Amino acid sequence: MRQVSRALTAALAVLALAAGAPGAAHAQPPAESIPGAPPGAFAERLPEGWRVQGGELVWSSPEPVGTGGSRVEFRSGGRTLGVPTPSPDHRTFRLRLDAVEAGPVSELQVVAGSRRLDAAGADRTSAQRRSPAPAKPLAPFPANPVDPGTAGKYRTTSGEYDLKAVKLPGYAEPVEMRATVVGPTDAPGKRPLALFLHGRTATCYTPGESSAAFGWPCKPGDKEVPSYRGHLHDQRRLASQGYVTVSVSANGVNAQDFRAADLGAQARSSLVRRHLARWAEWGANPGKAPEAVRATKPADLSKVLLIGHSRGGEGVNRAALDSVSPPPPAEDGHQGPVNWRIRGTVLIGPTNFGQNPTPDVPSMTVLPGCDGDVSDLQGQLYLDGTRGVGRGKALHSAVYMVGANHNYFNTEWTPGQSETPAFDDVWDDTDPVCSAGATTRLSAERQQAAGTTYIAAAARLFLAGDDRIRPLLDGSGRSAPSAGPVRVLTHAVGGNRTPAIAPDSPLSVTNGRVCRQITTDTAQACIPDSGSGRSPHFASWSVFGDEPGRGAVTARWTRPGTPVRLTPERAFSLAGSETLALRVIVPPNTRGTRLDVALTDTSGKRVRLGQVTIDGVPGANLTPGHWAREVRVPLKAAVDAGVDLKRTRSLELTPRGGSGEFWLMDAWGWRPGTPAVAPGTLPRIDIGRLSVKEGDSGSLTYRVPVRVTGKGTGVIKLAVLDPKTGGSTIRTVTVKAGDSPETSITVAGNSRYAPDLNHEIAAKAVRGAAVGSASGGVLVENDDPMPTVTVTPVADTVTEGQKLTWRVELSQPADTMIESRFDVLPVGEGTELSTTDVDKEWLFGLGLTADPERPLSADSPSLWLSLPAGVTNAEVSVPTIADTPTEPKESLRMRMFYMKGYEWLEGPHVTGKVTDAPLR
């Protein structure tokens, strides 16, 4: 769990000072009305649903949220504050406050993917990104000569196995080893193996109830959500085509992954490889295999395809890497031999928190155009993040499926098909592309049919090596009849492509500019945050607001004919290529952006290759619609004109429409075919974690453990987050197997109490390297005692109209907020102060009303008092009002608690008395 930065903490402390809200329904008063608020305090309320409680920033939702694959984040002022810890029912999220400062509380947000979850922004999100209604559907692509989705000729059998649960590093409860198997019974020889890993959803449900929850193991009377059975329709189709399939259960990971820094990627990889290891054992000793495995044909583990949905996608990507380059033993749940070879991965609506794809294993990433869970479509970086990293021979394909949501790829997540409570993750019922009534929205059955077809396409290309399938995946614009009437758009990197222009490298541009994908500088940004929907290509890296080395070329025009010229620092070669392939983004729902394409060689000879026409994707409000289309133009004109394609100097793109804009992601030389891919032996980087004591004085410098294994030399980005300012530094580092790059953190000691402080480090591959554990750092453990907290009365006997007041004091300053609360209790004897005896505005700040009159303790209110860092005393007050009736002496009793770490410690009881004001 990350910590909140200093300026925000100070603002929140002001809002919590002297009065506050113990529950989600309790409103905070404006800072200006809070007694004791320091000068210049933020005069604003915490947004609806937010509160400060127990040293934590807390947000509550009336309904469960964040139960899917997307990561829930707290944000403020345009940057990520951290990843909060969810409650078991996923209605409350908590993020630890530290002692420091930074940003307007009015800008607090809760975000999952590209979706705003909190009440203050949920209604605005779709309006801000409202896209025009999609244009009339385009004509379908020509059918591919070979359709991979048709049923095969083999008979199939199915069954399940349930083995002893396994312990995985960092997970308190053992994880199940359960799976469903479907395979052919009459196919010849050993058969390729396809392994499915479902995504993250609730793990347990109570039969007859309408919702499910997280827990592990499930409590008595509850049943496990059988997510692993949700791909049976895919398994049966593949089995009929001759593949052995297994779909494994991962509920034990899903229920515990919120504690893991990588949100479960390594654990899911370990689980996948545990299953593969058992299949290898059963292959060597068939008699020991479970009945479900013996009933099907034996598996050929030299040909394995991994298919993962949602967080399962990130898990199988990591398993592919871990199968060629082992992770650190302390983090790995499988440390035996690797008797299998991963030939490819299929990633369906995947998360990509680490942003480190496996570069030399072919992949197909399905991007659901109506994904209401991983709605930023961050899986796009499984393609873009491989560019220039590995050998470049592995084909990485993106399949953008118009009208598909996140959940329906799994039948156990589909209403009407599932055994358990399920829902449609599309949350915007006005979306012109994705709402239930939109013509572009896919039914569950159509979406599942399309998903099955493209999984089968990947299996046939990656496992069987059938190049006739490639045009369905690589941007060639072909369709598969078995997928049904669904619009599927594709593009790719790698394979038989030759790199030509990548805006990440030095590049001169005229009549356009190189923009930065990830930056807080709107003048340099490719698409500012205020734009109408960002791009899957521009998914941000963790909590870092600026990331160098990720660019695109953008141009905007108001009249045709002005060429946009791109000249790399070095000439590039297109020799041997048939066409020039461009990945170009145009605004969603636009049609017919026409660009003339020309090349010039180093001698100055120029040739016009032809013209390309680009249509924007059908833009939804739900997902970012700026997605690149692949277009190609033949190189024949350059060959005929005698242009030296070995020494190409520049590329020109000349708009031919009246006005418009585009973003060029990259340009490639393209030729047909799928090259063979050899297993990679790149150096692998894993960032470790170190815990140190703060100390009382002086400074010590600690080196972050960075492990580099494998072979060769590579280049990575290393990012260091400053936990006090929220800023980061990112540098490019060359790494070599066996070495450890210099990454040091200086820790200054003192004798003041403070929370533990985490200095986070993250790594991302740039060239010739692979990253496993992408984040780590140094945890500085505070070793100073907490100040003594005392409470003394300032005015504990008053007349009506005055304030009952107590002072909370610390024995010495602390470097963190010290939070306390006063619980109002029933009095032991006599008359208790009532709700009509206190100030109405003050009572409203507690979320209460005066009428009907009742004892003040009846609603169990609490008064919250936070002492910001460096502040040693503050007062808590109960303002009474003067009334006319003659009353007996009234009393108030409260019990004080204060927070130490994550624990409430009991302080003293305090009492107050109120007497009638003297008659005038």
C-alpha cells in the first residue's frame, strides 16, 4: 500500500481538524469553519464519499467496485497518489497518509483504467469524453481463404483434476491446483497444449444471493466461483481441431493479490508453471496422471500456447518470460526444470501494470472496444513495448474487437450463462457504440464466437506455423467468417517487418512535431488530458507523470497539400520489403483521411509511392478511441524510379483532405511470411526490496538490490519516485548479466516519530533486455517512539452557548499526522447533552440533524482531531447553544483514542458539564 504525498496530507489534516466525519455519510465542514484551522487553509469540503480516518485517506462506494482486473488508484492534481487497499467487500478503499504535503482536495479522484469511479467524477467522465455517434458501418473486410474458427474433425472428451493446494511466496493461504481438461480422443500422436488462465473477479458466492465477494478459502456455506470453467466453449473448439486444452483455477491468487506489489503477476506465473510441470511429469509417467488427463491424447509440451484473460493475461506473459529466464528463487513458486516451450501467448483484455512484455515470444492481444473494466486498453503495450527491445522476429498482434466488453469472453462472467452472479461491465448506458441497444454492441454469443475464432487463429499460427492465418492478425485487413458479423481491426509489430521510423529515436519533423506520449506538459503532449479520450498507445507507466523515450509524430492541418516530412538521424533501409507499412491514428469516428506517401533517398531522389486512406475506429465513450490503423503502400514505384531503398533518407505524408490531424506511431518495411522465432536469452532484470532502519542522526546510503541474470548487455529505464514530493527521476541505464546497476537511496536519520517511508524504484526494458520484477525499492522503517498523547480540559464546565473544549498535546513534535478521535458515550447518571443542545452546523458536520431530539450519544458519533506534522497541540470542542427552557445540569462523556501505525490505542475518558445560562 502506497502513501499519500505531503501537500495533500496537509490539506486533509486541515479538513479533519477539530471536527470530522467518522463514516461515509458524514459530511466534512468547510475548512474555514473549523476551529483552529491554520491560515491559508483550503476552504473546501472533501468530495462526497471521502474521509480521513485512522491516518488513512478513505473512499467508500455504495456498491462493490474494483472487483475486476483493472487497478483502482487514488489521484489528485493530475497524478497518481497510490493504489489503495480494498475491503473484503470492495466497497471501501484505504490509502495510508504520510507526514508530508501536496494538492487540492477538490481534485481527489478514484480511477480504474480510464473510468472515474467516485461520485464527483462518474457523471462527468463520459460527458467529457463524449464521442460523436459512429458513422455508418464500413463494408466488411474480404474473407481470409482459410478460416481457423470452424469446428474440427476430432472427437473430444472432458474432465477435471483437483490436486493438493500449493504455497506461493508472499501468499498466506495455499492456492488451489484445479483445472478442467478438454482434448481430442482420436487425433494422431502427441498434440499441442493450450493452457487458459482466467482473470480476476470475486472468488466466493452464497447460493441464492445476487452478489459475490472476495475471500480465501471461502467461508462455510459459500461456494467457489468457477471462473476456470468459463472457457469451455473455447476449449471444445480447440480440442475438436486437435489441441489438448487445460483451464486452471486461480481463485486463491485473486483473493490475495491485493497485497502483492505486482498485483499477482508473479504468483499467476508460478501457478501456470506448476501446472505445466505436472503435465511434464504425467507425460513421462502417464500412469500417474489424473483420469481427465489420461482420457485425452498426450500433450506435446514443445508446443504450448498460453491464453490469459484480464490479469490472467499479465500472468501468462510473465509465465512466458519465466519459462526462458527464471525469476529470483525467493519470489518463484516453481523452481524445477522447464520441460516445455511457450510458442505464443493470447492476451484477452489484459492488464499490463508492469509494462514489460516478453519480446521474443509471439503474442496476440485482444482489445475489447467496449471494455468497461480494463477500459484504458493498456494491453496495447504488449505490442508497442516490444518495439526495438528483442530480436524483432516475434509477431505481436493487436486485435481490436468493436463492440466487445470485458466479461463476456468468460461464460462464468456472463449473465444468463454463469453459475454465479455476473454482470455486464459496460457502465455507460448512453454510449453510442457500447450501450446494450447500440447496433455495434456484440451479444454475448457473438462475442464468444469471435473470441474463439481468434484464439484458434493464434493457435494455428503460433503452434502449427500456418502462415495462411497471419493476414487475420497482422493488419492485412481480412476477416474470418466463423467470427460472425463482428468488426475486427488489427495491426502488428515484429514478424517480417523491417524498422524504418520510430519516433522514440532522434527525428526531425517539418510541418508537424514529435510529441510525448506521457507528460504533464500539455504543450508537448500527444493528446492532453483534457482531450476527448486518450489513446491505448499512451497508457501511463505506474505513478510516473513524465516518461521520456516514448513519442509519436503528430500533425494538424486546415488545408490540403502541406507535406509532413520525417527525417531520422540515420538513413533507413527498406530493401527486400514489398510495402511500406504505417501505423497511424486519426480521431475516432472520422472517415477518409487521405495521405499521399513519398520517399526520398540519400541522393535526393524522391518518389511518390501512392495514397493511403485511414478511418478512425468507432469511438466509444467507455474506452479511449485514438487507436492506430495499419495502412500499407507498395514500394514498386520506388523500385521502378531507381530510388535507393537501402539508403532511404526521409518519409513524406501529405494530407489531401480539407482539415484534420494524425499521429504516426511508426513506419516499417513489410513483406509476407512469419519468420521462425528462437527462444530469447536476453539479460533479465529484477528489482528487489530492502528494509532499513531510519536511525537517529546522520545519513546512510543504501543500494537497491537489482538482479541481472541471463546473457549479454541491454538497456533499461530506471525510475525513482520521491515519496516526499511525488516527483520522479527516470534515467537510461546499460545493464550486463552479473552486474547490478547503481541505484542508491540516501536515508537521513532523526529522532522524530514518523511512518515508514517507501522509496519506490521501477524498471522498464528499452533495448536488448527483459524485466521480470518491475518494481522494488527501499522501505525506511521508523525507529522512533511515538510522542506521548495527553488530554487536558480547557473548559469542561460551561454555561449554555459556550464551548466545551479539551486540548490534545504531544510530548514532542512528530514528522507525521497524529490522528485521534473522541467517541461520544452515554453518561453514567444524570441528563445527557442532547442533539438540540448543540450547534446545528457543527452537528451537520458529523452527518447528523438535531430533530428528533435524542441523546448526543444515540448515533454513536465521533469527533476527529488530526495534528499535522510538527504541530504539538490542538483543541477539540463541542459548541453548545443557549435555549429558553429551564433544564437540569447536562453532561457529556467521551472516550479518546489515538492512532499508532494502523492500531487505535485507548486514551483517557473526558467528561463535560453544561448548566443553564443565567437569566437576564
